[in-house]
Amino acid sequence: MVTGPADVPKPELPHPLPGAVGLSHLSAYDWEAADGVCGGSPHLHLVCTEAYVVTGGRGAVQTLSPDGYREIPLEPGAIAWFTPGTVHRMVQGGDLRITVLMQNSGLPEAGDAVFTFPPEVLADPARYAAAAQLPPGTGPETADAARRRRDLAVEGYLVLRESLAAGDSTPYLEFQRAAARLVREKVPTWRELWQTGALATAERTGAQLDALASGEPSYLGEATAHEAAPTRLGGFGMCGRRDEYNLPGTTLPYRGE
């Protein structure tokens, strides 16, 4: 018997979080940058919306988008989120602590995020990869590399911000295009992650609605509960020290960290 694509079962994430979102916790970096501001590495995501839920401390998130430069205050209970293409920089104001919710979990860890490095770095994939890569572990060598990476991202970011403030969006738009070129070859892998993650989760809801409509909700017999605890504490993320949950296919350490 010859089987077609429709006959091949789709792989599914085991026990995804609601909506197949990614989850992590961040303590914003307190390293001072060239502009005197303490905080993380500016970057954007190509296909993921990211949300900050503030759980402690004070700070802000600086954003660059077609509507210009913004600085959104962050305090306990506040939520801020950014759609794909929005450059964002977490700024430390004092013990800032964030819970991060990430759309399309797995994609940021697979390279969806691109740093605002200067144009000459973005134009060379090998040079970009070397600048973005961190040594393994959480020791001093990794901390030094994370700080150098942050400083290089801030160098490019400040040029973008100054241009937008002056009414010139050209450097910002060129950065977006450069970021898209950098990740183009990764799209097939991202598509597979999306199909087995967020898309499969949405399709599962559709099947459940069909079952309810037919009066045969047998899927409810699979009801259960799950629990998890952070499996890596104090990793070096883009914005700060990052606590992660190693839920299969859901939240994994960033490559190279």
C-alpha cells in the first residue's frame, strides 16, 4: 500500500504548555553599556511575539519599530509585548525580574532572534555567528563573552535609535532586511518546529471542538496534570541571567549558551 503525506501521522510535542508557548525567567543584566544604561542585548525576533510579565524590581524596555523609539516602564504586574521585527532592549532599574512568554516555542532557540550588531557583522554570516556564540556553562568566561556580545549589539542599536529619532528609518529597515537574510536558510527547520508545536496545538483544539460537536468527547479520558521546575539556573540569555525549563520541544537553552 502506498501512503501519501496525509497518511503519515504528525509528530506532536509531549505535554506542551498552553498554546505551545515558551517560558523562562530573566534577571536583567546590571552591566553598564556605552551609553551609561545598564541592561541587555538589543535584538529582534523574525516570527515570534514576545511578552514580559514583570514579577519584581523596576526597569524599562526600549523598543524600535516603524512608529519610532519608545521606552515602556516595567514594574511588578506590568506586561509588555513586542511583535516580530520590533527591536527591544531590556533596561535595568533595580532588581528587575521578568517572566518571559514566547510565541512559537523552540523557534527563538533555533535562531529566530537576531542581535543588532553593526552592519559589517550582519553582512557576514560567519562573523555574526562567532559574535553571537557563547562558551558553554555559566562561569566567568561565559559572562565576559555575554558582555562583549551585549556591547556589540548596543553599538549597532544606538545607531538605529539615533537615526529613527532624527526621522530616518533607513538604517532600521536595512537591519530588518539583513536579519531576514541571516535566517533564511533556517526557515525549513523553523517550519517543522512550528508544525509540530504551535500549529499542532491549534489543530488539536480543532479536533476537540469537532469531538464536542459530535457528542463524543472521548479525548477527555486523557485528562491529567503535569509539573516542572527550572532545570538550568543563571544561564546567560540575551537580556539577562536566564532560568529555563527543559520541557521537550518547548523551552531549550539557546544554542551556543
